[in-house]
Amino acid sequence: SELGRVPHRPPPRWPLRQDRSACSPALLPRSPSPLASAKAWRAKMLVLGLYCGGVMLMDEAIGVVKWEVKAHCGTTDRRSRVAIAGKFVASVGLGDQHWTLWNAASGAVHRVGAKHDGTAGCICTLPFRSVHEGCPVVAHTAGLRSLAFSPCGQRLATGGLDGAVIVWDAESGEAETRVEHAKISAWSLSFSADGTRLASGNADGSITVWGEGGVLFRTINASAHNVLVSSVHFSPTHNTRLVSGGAGSEIHVWDVESGEKIRSIAGRAFARFSPDGRTIATASVARPSDVNLVDAESGALLLSMTGHQAHVFTASFSVDGSKLASGSRDGTCRVWDSSTGALLRTIEVGSTIFSVFWGRDWVMDTQRAMAFAMGHH
């Protein structure tokens, strides 16, 4: 792993505090907006990343779209991926080399990530072909495949087709750490519950885990994934437990401390832990339009939710775990009761949904991260 450093700045450090927590009280928003409160976000807001390049935020409780933006519609490959934390929505597009941060309340652009386009200090020549050796700007040089917020929302990680993963300060937009792993593109990213580790699911079927300062912690040569790893997710309650999924017929649960595979479970496309870490959501192998909930410990099938008319690409639990939202090629987002499997709402979007996330409860996430930092697992 090669650590790229930001020119004319002290060596990047991640996390930035000695307590090893990326989500300490000093890193919390000083004046959180009402949208960042647990009351406003819990089991309510959904953000969708669409094939057409759009980003949409809606109030799931009443089925009303709050705002929609044509975030990445000006490129040939427009597929959007999204993440949300507190008062911000982040998005990337496969045809763009930068990320965008949106105000969750209004949909207005809050910040655009650095890019090599000959502006804002960049000395690269347009039209862009390659990065000038002396360019002081730290940015991606190819389209972005993945992104993830740290548990407290203060850091944003992005992965691109250039093989780089960059960790940014979400508020200032400054790059903190850049790592490269043999030009292998990162298709999925996830921070550990305490924010001290970052995992990437890669195009060659491997999983890479970094620690503080972008130092390589472990590479899992996931031979069981004979295709790219399109989904990785750390357990919210177990700092060393990771689940991965791809286009094959199995998802895998890993102990990242030892690098050992704990178990394989029938599933495909995506794999997401529930907030309590006891359940995993994934797409059915036999019927890719169905969403399965499986027991994280035994791998036993708990529920199968049927209703989508085409492949399901993504799913996300609400912050309290009571609901699951799924996005499909059929152009709908469906909301399910995660305890009974009952369909609660169908939201017609009209475009393939590549990513879906519920609004994050930054208070709950930060308390959980601080508990991990203090050793209360």
C-alpha cells in the first residue's frame, strides 16, 4: 500500500486524535441542524442514487419527494451512488472524478470535491489526460465507484477506477489520506463502527482493510469471490466483523482481525448488517428480485420479501432496524417491515436504483463509536 501525502501540509493522519476514535466529541458538529437530530431522522428520510445520474431525497413516512437533483447526468456513465450522514448527502457518479456534498434540508450544493480540471490550484492541462507531476491537488483521476461516511459523518471515503481510495474531511473538503492498491478499483467501502478501519471491496475479488494513517492492515484474498466485491459492510456492533457480497451465489462473513472467513451464506449483489448486527439483508440467489433476511450467526433464512419485478441492487435498514428499504432495476424503492416481511410502501422512481440509504442518526452513531473507542464492545 502506498500512502500519498498532501503537498505543503503535515503528513495526513487518520483518525486525527490520540484516542484512536474518528468520532470523538471534538469532531461533532458544533451547531447541528434540526435535520441532524435523532428525532428528525429516525425511520424517516431516504436518499436514492439513480441510474439516470439523479439523487433524490424523500420523506418515507408520507412518500413525498423533498428534492431531486440531476447530480451526474452530464456524463456518459451516469450511475449515482449516495451516502448520508446528519445534515449532508454525498454522491458520486461513474463518469465523474469528484464527489459532491448536498445540503440535506434543501438539496443545494454544499461542496464539490477536488478534481484535476485546471482550476482551484490544479496545474493539469485541459483536456484532462494525465495528472501533472507537480500538481498540488490531491484528487481522483478516473470515475468514482464508491463512497462511505465515517460513523460520525465527519469523514468521507471515496474509491475510484484509478485504484485510489481517498479519505476526506467532509466539512473542509481537504484530503487527509490517499492510498493506492495496484490500480485495483474499489467497488465498495465501509468504515468500522469506531471509525478506525476502512474496508474496500475490490474489482479483483479481494478485500482490503486499512488502519490509522492509511496503513495497510490486511488484505483478504477472497478466493470465494471469483468476481468483483460489490458490497462490504462492517457490523455496527462488532468492530472486527465484516460481510461481503458480489455477483456470485454467496455472501461471506469475515473476522478482519484474523482474516479468517467465519461462514458463507446464500446471497448475492449486496450484504448489509442490521443496526443490532444480528441480521443480514441480501438478494436471493434463486429469485434475484427478492430480498432475503438471514441470521448473521447461523446463516439461516429468516424472511424472504417478494414484490420487485426485476433484480434488486441495494438495500438499507432504518436506523432503528424496524424497516428495510430496497432498490431495484424495476424503478421502485420498496419499504418493508423487517420483523414480518410485510410490504409497507412502494415508491415509483422511474429509474434503476443503484443505492439507497436511510437518514443517519449522528447522535446514536457517535455514542456507539465512542463506546468502541473506550473499549465497551
